Amino acid sequence: MGNWETLVAFDWQITPIWLLIGLLLLLVNFALNAWVWHLLSDKLVASHNARFNIKVWCYANLLRRIPGTVWFVAGRAMQYEKIGVSKLRVSILSGIELALILGAGLLTGLVALPILILTPAFQETLKGSWLLIPIFVLVGLLLHPRVLGKLWGRLGQSDLQEQPTWRDISLWVGLFVVAWVTGGLTLFSTINFVHSLPISEFIPILGIWVVANTVSVAGALTIGGFGLREISLTVLLSQIVPAPVALVISLLMRVIWLAAELLGALVSLLL
């Protein structure tokens, strides 16, 4: 059966309210990410103005549309340079943020892992995931307060007034875990927009979201990372719905994501 025939034959159950729910959940996701960025900036670079930090996060988030991480980090660095924070410090801070996101993603993914590994199709799809283990080990070391403090000092940032504690790092990671979950709920809502899915399927969907975005975050370190989230989502979702439908869902997620980014940019103009 061709792709068009598959789409026509699929049991579409369009429920518009789910799309609105998905957008609202993604806005919550963005708000959590922006708030953690403020907490990091407040603690590590002494930028205490929440409005400014959140505005920069919203502004720079649009630059993620440009392939490659350099533009995104440069956008932040240029804004913070205006208030006397060096580009190096902002670049390092962005790296710490990335490590926190990956660490939180690992913790979130562990919830779904026992279910995913029981599915032969997922075993085949994710057979190369062990390659991410060294990355997660490195992330774990980087997030240790003592290692983080020493790294900050060695890179010339010895003016750090207060070392981050386990309490700080636990709070940052915890908020990112909640952000990962809201992202998974966004995907779950988007799927329910086109086809009713029982709540019992949420944990596998959360696992799909974590894997797809981890691949996307890792790929963002290169020019080739552009569009990896959609490709990964399509491949993974094709294990539970036909591939053409999985592609439609992935494209819908991209539209919702763009809408949330534009709303975030509007917020940055109002702050």
C-alpha cells in the first residue's frame, strides 16, 4: 500500500482541542527552560535580572532555527556582553545548560526504558543507543559541584562568588525533568489530535520524545543536526503508527514548536 493509500485508510480521529493543549504544554516547557536559564545566569554569571535573562533566552531560542549551535550561543553572548558578561562565560554557561538538559533527559528516559526494551521493534531501532553512554558519563562528571567549580576556575572564571551545591544542581535537573515530561505530554497531545491514544501509552511516548530530542541535542553540535528531531520522531513513531502518519505527526510537532517559539519571541519584545 502506498503512502497516500495508507493515509486515506488510517483511522483519523481529529480532535482539535488536543492541538491547543499541546501548544499550551509546550509553552510551559519553554517557560521552565527559560526559568532554569535565569537560575543559571543568576548563580554563575551574577546576572540577577530575571526579565533580562528570560528575554535573552526567548530571543536566542529563535536562533535555534539556524543550523549549528554557534549562532544560538553567539546570540546569547552578544546580549550579555552589553551588561559586562564575557562571551566566554556565556559560552561555558550554555555548555553547562546543555549538560543539565542531557542529564535530566537520561533520568527521564530511564522511566521509559524498561517498557521500550521489551519491544523488539524498538530494540532494532535503538540498537545504536549505547553509543550515547560515554556522553552521559561525561555529563555526570561535569555536573558534580566540585568538578563544575574547578572547571569554572580553570577557565578563568575564578570570580565566582558561590560554588553551586548539590541542592542547586538537583533543582536545575529537576526542573529540566519536568520540562522533558511536558515535552512528552506535548507529543502525546499531538498524537491524540489525529488518533485517540490511551493514557497507558504515555510512558512509551515519553521515551520516544526523550530519545528523539537527545539525538537532536547531540546533533545540534554539528551543522548536520538540523531536522534530526523530526527524522528521529518519524522513525520511532512508525513503530506505533504507519510511517506516513508518523511523518504527519512529526510535522505537526514542528508547526507547534514554531508557534511556541514565535509566541516566546513576542514575550521577549514585551519584557
